[in-house]
Amino acid sequence: MKNKKWILTAGVFGMVLTGSAGVYAGTQLETIKAYLNHGLVIEVNGQKFTPTGDQGKKLAPITYQGSTYLPVRSIADALNTEITYDSKTNKVSIGSTSSSSGASSTSNSGSTSTTSTDTNNQAESVKAKYLPADFPLPTDAKTIVLVEASIDGGKNKIVFTYTTKETLLTVGTSYKGYYQNKNLTQYSQDVQGEGFNVIARKEGKFAVSITGSLSATDKDVNEITVVWEDE
């Protein structure tokens, strides 16, 4: 997992899982008295960040016995860090799955994968020169369509489609997190296990649309299409 700098205005903190976590082992649950901490200010990479759930609902940190607990899925998305939950073992995994664990999946609805989405460097097989250097791409990305042009006084436009064995949920979540804290003029996202759509625009800078779906020709891979244009 790459180091990410993020700041909390509270001293000691912990994390709890939110979102679709499957079935909990009832014997491991304990009733406590805690507080929703609406006053805590969170910054991620120097930008104010508000944790949200799958439906965009604001999530407040929880303070319990002097420690403040944050929703780990929302924080992981903001840091472009993969997070998975295994309902069978009741285990949360943060960061890329270790190859030594033997757990892997290429299912579109699965949550674990041995391949990681690299958020700082483009995959070696991708030669898209106009994409931002930190644009997230799975390390196994393979280009099937790439059209790049410089028009209107040097403004760049890209139509780019690639395949990957990463789950659509993992790839979609990486793009969701990538654009969440970029002070966008327009932003919308619909990220699900069977497909995703992310639209982002920063006025005077860029506009981008990213869609992901199961490949129509190869059931073992997914296809991601990126349409990027400078403004």
C-alpha cells in the first residue's frame, strides 16, 4: 500500500467498516454507548473530506472512550486504496490482496483480486500520452482502442478503451475516489458490481466520462472506456 498523507484534527483514532458487510457473527457483537462526532474535521491530502455511504449519505465519525472511529470504506476510497470484506471469515482487508494468501477472483460481483489498480503510474502496456500521469489504471490493463488528438489550439482529446481482469466494483471505486476531492464543477457516479459510470468536469480544465462493463467478446475480462477532453 502506498503511503498517503492525511490529517485528522483528533489525536487517536480507529476504523470501523461501513457499507455492505454481509452477515455478522452475532456472538462477536457487543452493545456500547458511543457518540456521533459531527464536529470532527477530516482532511485528505490537504483537502477537506466528508465521508459518505454508498447512497451519498453523510457519515459521521464515532467517538467512544476517547478514540474516534472513521468509516474505513469511505476513507479507503478517498485514498484510492482497495478494501475488501470477506463475509465467510468476517475479515476486512485494506490494500492489495497478498499473493501468498491464495485468494483471488475475476468475478464481476466479487470483492477480492490479486491484481491491483495503480493510481500513480500507468500500466506498462498503455501508451496514452495525454492522460494525467496519476490517472488510475489496473496494472493488467490492455489497450483495445486508443484515439488521441490535439485540437482547438492545443487542447487534447482522448477516446480510450482497455480490458482488465479487475472487478468492475474495484475499478469503479478507484475512479470514484480519484475524482472525489478535485474541486469539480460537475461530478456524478454510479458504481456497482455489474458496471459503473463516472462523469467529472472541472470548468476550464477538463471533462471526462468513464464507463465499465463486462466484455461482450470475452467473459473473463471487463472493458473500461475513457473519454477525456481538455477545456
